[in-house]
Amino acid sequence: MKKAYESTIENRLKVFDNMLEGVAVHEIVYDSSNNAVDYVIIDVNPAYENITGFKREEVLGKKASAIYNVAIPPYIDIYSKVAITGEPEHFEAYFEPLDKYFRIVVTSPEKGKFAAIFEDISEYKTTEKKLKESEKHYRLISENMGDVVWILDINSGRFNYVSPSVYQLRGYTAQEVLSQSMEEVLTPNSYQSIIKNMPSRINALKSGDESARVQTNEVDQIRKDGSIVPTEVVITFLMNKKGEVNEVLGVTRDITKRKKAEKAIHKSEKKYRQIVETANEGIWVIDNNFNITFANQKMAEMLGYTIEEMIGKSFDFFLFPEDIHDHNLKRESRKKGISERYERRFQNKNGSEVWTQVSGTPLTDKNNNFAGSFAMFTDITKRKKAEMQLKEAHDHLEEKVEERTKELEEAYKALSESEEKFRGIVNNANDMITLSEVKKNRAVGNFIEVNDVGTNLLGYSREEFLNMTPYDIVHQDTDVSDAEIASEMSEKGYARHESVLIAKDGSKIPFEVATHFFKLKGKDVVLAVSRDISERKKAESALKESEEIYRRLLRESFDAWAIHSEGIILAINDSAAKIAGGNPEELIGKPILDFVHPDYKEDVKKRITRLYKEGGSEPLYEEKFLKLDGTPIDVEVMITALTYKRKPSIQIVFRDITKRKNAEKQLKQIIQELERSNKELRSFAYITSHDLQEPLRTMGNYAGLLKMRYGGKFDQDADDFIEYIESGAQRLKDMIQGLLDYSQVRTQKREFTEFNSQEALDNALINLHSSIEACNAEIIYDKLPSITANKDQISRVFQNFIGNALKFRKEGLQPKIHISAKKEEDEHIFSVSDNGIGLEEQYKDHIFEIFKRLHSIGEYQGTGIGLAIVKRIIEQHGGRIWVESEYGKGSTFYFTIPITHVNS
């Protein structure tokens, strides 16, 4: 007997010395009032020395306050309570004297003494803190982006994550979108465009083609109110450690404004070009060096050239040498910002004269510096020839005046006789024709004749006209003064100008007026031929407005754009210049390839060559540009072939996505770090739980031996202590096994098969047969559906719910449990109801947390892991789990299984 006892003691010492956890046995020190004020270390194991760094001989017999150099011994309240009551305690705490975190289990071998079994969990706490910080950082980025960030599970077709900004985009909350599929989010055409090439992209990525990982699409999404919103989606495939594509990371941007702007620009440009190209007047634009940069077809036809022949030539090229001096005077006026209307003679390609009425307007750049001029030309060659012929005839008549006097008198007589014939001709003209008397002082007097066109246009009767002078109907807005008209007529005998006339109803009508002096019946009269130019003025105004809108849209567009031809930048807006780090003036004329990153130059050359050859456009793609200072930037680019200033050109529309690319890279790193941390955490939990099994088994076995050999041989306290050790070891073993089960739910692969869920329920009822019989429980179940899932895991779910219902029953009341299921949309909803003790409202959200217990072990047995395992099983099946309960009236647990599923 003595040898056996000594052997047992020796074995216990071996266990004590070989434990991985630190163990220190203490004795409480009391003051004169019997209050616990300190404790003395009476024994430690080798692990204590390794963990704390203190040697055994340094601490034995010494007080904790002295060892750890603190005023109040650590955890004195907990330790003294255990030493007095004998009830074990366990907790986690940061131990400041050693700057470490410990998980501590406290037991009392005898009254007034306690043993602290502790484990260093500092590394675990550090990992946990990093994981939380990493997850917080990741969510902070995604939830504060204006774009919508989402992650889609490839297998289930459901979203694992959606950022809150989806509400601004689609009107749904992030929680609502988590229950939607990709097909519900997109319009049918957009959905097909996304998924049609997804298998080939996945295969390409698996084969090592990284270009297949990321793709940008424009798709239409459905808002909650049924409206459609255009979006740009960047889709990135994510792979797990096995090299399988398991998730899709997406970044969605609302491009409604961009689409509207593109449409408005296209519409305005089309309108602007159509007006210019089809105008009846010739139009050209010259730069600040007076070289032609634009000419319409009408202008080219006037001068006998093609548009291509005219572009780049100097204004002087089309003038007669003797007219250049006068043109230089006009040029100076334009530089001073003066707009003018005048007549100009040009030399046709065939050498002939082309006379035009010119309306010239200066153009300025954004700094209000002279940048060229815009001019409209009306061909008046026929009129000039008629005027010249009239002048020649007039000169000839003057020379022959003496000999032709008799003939003129006869002509006047004939004219008088044919007055009615003359009136008929005048009244059938398309323009307003008036005759006015000339007074002795050469001032223009009353009208003496007006045709029907004049009365119809202005609304005055013939009698009203004959009581007015031209000055009565000329509006003050007329640019040319009466004095200027009179001076020109006195000098040349005629004048041509634009004038605004006032109609009888007060409206203002623009006219082009030609006036001439001549004699009628021996009296000086003024003949005025006035043409209504309202439509032309409207066209000019519309052209100017359209051009201004077009230029403003291009200049102020949110997207950057530039146009180049033969590799040289011809035009660029402010947004593009800002991205490049300069201003438009210093960028125009530079080679476009100077701004392309060397890694992309060959590819860009190929794209440009193809567009010049085939036309069309390149879809949106990504590349790198260089700023003026050489800084590389990531850009999104779309290029289109077009004709600019009669030259084959390439338009580039691009957007700086450097920040987005950096965010994507950072997000990817965060996700990888989260995956690594989660894997390490699962591995840590599994390994830790597994390694704890052996010492626990040893503790349990020796506690059993103590109970078997020495039970009843000592006092009642000894029996109780042995019982505490045995039951504590068993509870800890159950908790560790639960932790292993919890970890294995996620790490072990489970095959999903189709089966009737009744089979899973039957298995659970067989396992619980003894418990059901013991409490005479009534089990009721409806017809259950076939599902695609893992049968063993679903059996475990049923067994846990029914087992809990049996455990937490009301005293003296027969347990009644009802299992049912119903189909709603794309899932089966299962429910397990009981008439047990129920839950308080405050605990509904906590019972699925691991190690969460609502009752003491003395009241109800359990580890607090069961419902956490159930929750993880259901989530791995793509389902949901929740509880509805009222305290004292029972509970109903619900879980869902998707109707269609694929193998996990």
C-alpha cells in the first residue's frame, strides 16, 4: 500500500513537472482583520520558470508583491475567493509586470491555498489584434469609397460583401443586395455580356494568363424603383490557395453623367458640323498667324479649291497683290478685337475675281489673347459685276450726255408711259423695294414708292409708308449710322449695309439693304432694295451658340481628351493638360508618344496603325502614361479614329485611375492578409485544442484513479476536490472537442448530395432516443422536403435543436417539439419549435456565439459551442439561422437551405 501511494505521488510529480502550462502553488497571507492582503509561492513547476523568467529558488517562500514589485498582488480578489470557497475560476488577463497575456485556471488543493495554472497567450492576442485592425482597415476603405465595392461567391452566385454606397447607386441597402443574385442586379443583356466569357476567362487565368484576371465592362443595373442606371464595372477574379477561382471582386461606378455628357457632345458636335458644312455662306477659321485652319465646302467651291488644298495656306495666298495692303489694315483691326463687315475681292484658282461680303470676328484664347478669327462670306460677284457694268454705263452716258439728251428725254417719256409696267415689275420682286425723295440739302425725304413685299413684311399700309421717311423705321440697334450711309452714297453713288427695321407691331426685322442714287422723271431719288435676313441671322446665332456649347463641353469635360494626327497633338482640353501636369498651350505640338510609358509604346503604335487603316474605335482599356515630369500614371483609355481639320486623326479620351489602381492593390493586399490571418487562426485553434487533449486525458485518468483508490478514505473535502478535478477535466475535454468540431466544420470538405431531409431528422431522433424516452417528449413533424446538402451536418443541426429543447424543458411539463418546413422563393425554411423555458429578448443575438452560455453548469450541462457549430454549418450551406422566443413560453429556431446548391 505504501509503495502504491509513493508511486502515485511520483507519477503526480512527473505530470506536474512535465506540464506545458506554468503552475504555481500559493498560500494566502491574511492581515490581523483576516483580510487577504498577499500570497506566498510555495511551489512552481519548470514551465513556470520558462514562461516567467524567474528561477524556482528566487520565488519560493516569497510574497507576490515583492516578486512582481507591485503594491497590490495581482488578482488577489479572485485567488483569495478560490482559496476560501474551493470553486475553480478561469479567466484571461494582461499581466503588466511581465508584459504578457495569460489564460489562467485557478483551483484550490486545500483551504487557504490555491494553484494557478497559466498559459502564455500573448502571441494569440497579438494575432487577434492585428486581424481586427486589418479587418477594420479593409472595411473603412470599402465603406467610404464613392464607388460600390462587392465580392461575389462563384459557387453560390451570391454576394459575400457589398459596400453601403450601393444604396446611392441602386436604392437598395447592402443587406438587401446580399440576398440578390447577379442576374437580379443586371438587365438581361448586361447579365449575358458579363457571364458569356466568364468560363473562358477563368480557364485562361488558371493557365497563367494574368490579363484574364481583370476586365472592365459597361453594364446597365436595375434600381429599386425599376429604373436603369448605366455603370462601369471593374471585375477581378480572386483565387484560393488551391489555385481555384472562388470569388469575384467588383468595383462599380455610376457613369450616368458621363453618358449624358457624351450624348450631349455628340449631338452638339453633329449639329455644329451640320450647320457649318451645309451653310449657304462660305466659312473659314484662321489662326493668329492668319493661316487657314478650317474651311467649309461652300468656301472651297467659291475659290475653286478643295478643302485640303486650302488648309494651312495664308490668307494672302487668295488675294490679288494690290489688295494685300488693305487686308493688312483689317488684320490689325482683328488683332485689336474689332469685328467688321466689309467687301473683299479674292482670286479664284482659275485666276478670276470672286467678290464677297465678309463678316469677320476675332477669336481669343482663355487668357483673352488674340488666337485668330472667324469669318463668313457671301458671294456677291454677280452683284459687283452688275454694279461695275452700271458704273461703266454711267461713265459712258456722262461722256455722251450732250448727244444723248434727246434720247434720255424720250426714255423718261417712255418710262412715264410704262409706269404701270414698272410698278408690276417692282411688286413682283422677292425683296422689299422703296423709292425715297432727295431734298435739296441731299437729305433723304419721304418714301414715294413701296412694293407689296415691303407692306407685307413691315405691316404698314402704302399710305402709311408714303407719310414716313426711312429714318422713321430704322431701329437704333442698326450698326451703321445714317451719316456713314450718306457719306458712302455721296462718294460712290450707292451703299450696302445691314439694318434693323421696325415693323408696325413693334417687332424688329434684320435686313440687308442696298441703296442707290438715280434720277426718276428728272428728280434725284434713292432706290433701296432690302432683303429680309432673319433666317440667316438665326442660323448665324445658332451656329455661334452651338460652337460655343461644343467648345465648352470639350474644354470643361470631366474626362480628359486630346486629338493627334501623324503623332502630333493638335488639340487637348484642360482636364487632359492638368493630368499631364501642364497647360494646353505647352502640350499642343508635342509628340503623343512622349506621354506613353515605354512598356506600352509598341502596343500603342499598333493600335494607332490599325485605327488609321480600319477606322472605328478601340474599347476601353488600361495602360500607363507619363506626365511632363516623367511621373508614370495609370489611365483608362478609349481611342477613336476621326477627321479633324480635314486630317485623319485619333481622338484619345482617358481618365487618371492611379488612385483606383492603388486602392485595388491595397484592397488585394488586405484581403490576402485577412485570408492568411484567418487560416493561421483556424490552424492555431485546431492545433491548440488537439495538443491540450493529452494532458487533459492524463488529468482525467489520474483523477479517476484518485477517486477509485482513495474515495471515502479522507475527509469529505478531499472527495469533493477529486470530484472537482474529474468534472472540470471532463468539461474542459468537452469544450476542446467542441472547439475541434467548430474548427473542422469550416476546414473539412463536405460533399453535398440530394436527399430527403426526413432522413437527416430520423438519424437525429435515433441518436436522441434515450433522452426522448427519459422525459416522455412528444415529437411532431410535418412532411419535409428534399434538399441538396450534407446529410450528416443537417442531422447534427436537427439533433442540436431537439437536444436543446429536451434539455431546457419546463419542470413538470411534457416537452412538445414540432419540426416543419416551407418553401419561399429560392429557399426552404425549416423550423424547430418547443414549449420550453424560452429566451429573454436580450440574449437572442448572442446564443449563436461560441462558448456563450446563459445558465450555470449546475443548472444545465453543456459547453456553449453547439449553437455556434450549427450556425457555421448553415452558413456554409449558404443559408440563414435565427430564433424567435418569449421567455417562459418556448422558442422556435429557424434555418434556411437554398433550393439549388453545388458541391462545396
